[in-house]
Amino acid sequence: MSHPSEPPHLSPAPRILVVEDETFVRMVAVDMLEDAGLPVAEAPDADVALQLLEGKAQAFCALFTDIDMPGSMDGLTLAARVRARWPHIRLVVTSGRVRPGDLPDAGFLPKPYGRSDLLGALGQAA
């Protein structure tokens, strides 16, 4: 007796992790990326973002994070930790207030930004 073969398990495409404490701003960024056909995960702060990455970092291809956030670390510290632990993840940081100086291996996108700005920054990120 033959059993029907099951389709091979397809792993989901690498996702972009959006980290933003302002709910509305995070929702807009996620919508922009999803409208472009990109899979997205979201976190309200750096601590939650690190929890999502623990043990699952290979599921992510990029991190898009706000700089100025409450919690145990800001977006620059988060980006540095992600770069040190998971160098395959591309990094883009954003802010409407802070203008960081040197950002090794990370792109910067000033707020406010549009969809093409966001997609361009992620495409150019190291």
C-alpha cells in the first residue's frame, strides 16, 4: 500500500526584524515591508528583539531598529550586539532625534522615511 508523499518542508524566507517602541511607527514600517512582499517580525524593544533572535537568528536576514528606545539598551547597543553575535544579519538604524556619527557595518535612515527609503536602506545595508 502506497502512502501519498508529503510535500517537502519548505523553510520560510529569512525575515526582517523591526524594532520600534512607538506602536504606530512600528506598524507603518512593518506594513511597508510586507507590502513589498518581505516577511517581517516585530519587537517593541531591544530586549524582546534579542529574545526573538536567540536560537533563531538564522531565520533573520536584517534588523531595522530605532535608536532611542526604553529598556535595558538603545538601538545602537542592540545593533552592536547583533553584529557581534550574528554577523550575517544586515543592520539599519533609524531615528528622528539622534544623528549617529560613525556606524560601522550599519546603515542609517533618518525619520521620517518612506517605503522606497526603507527598502533602499535595507538593500544597501552591510
